[in-house]
Amino acid sequence: MKKTKSGVEEGKGGDPSSQEIDARIEELSDWRGETLARNRMLIKQADAEVVEQVKWRKPSNSMLGVPVWSHARIICIGEKSRYCSTIDAFPGRLPL
């Protein structure tokens, strides 16, 4: 695994959710995938103990689910659409 300057490992996580997020980033071979990868790296730099999960699988998102980052509770989610890639943060959710 490649490490960033801050020492945080980037991509290719060992758990299935991290692998699913890796696959999603590779699937989005345009600027949306790059944006999701960059945001993921920033989240991991901000909190090295963050947990990555994939939640809310439903037919409307092709059963792929939504990437979720949490630490004791949900911090933010990463979504993509045809025209954008977003990170939705939950106010007051950063761990102390």
C-alpha cells in the first residue's frame, strides 16, 4: 500500500468495505473518481482511526451502496452522480 506524506495508507484497504470503495473509485475513471479518492485521503489524514463502510444498498443506486466514514458515529458520506461527486458532512459529528 502506498503511504501519503502524513503516513496514512492510501487505498487498497484490507476489509471488504474498503475494497468496495477502491473498486468504486476505479470504476469512476474520470474526475469524479479522482475527487472521491482525494476526499477519502483527506478524511483518513484527519482521523487515522476512521472506519470505512458501504451502506444503503438499494435498486436506485444499482445496489452499490454509499461510502460512509465513521468514528463512533457517522462523520460523512461520499456520493456521486452523473454531474458531481459530493461529500456530505454531518454537523457536530467530528470525534473529540
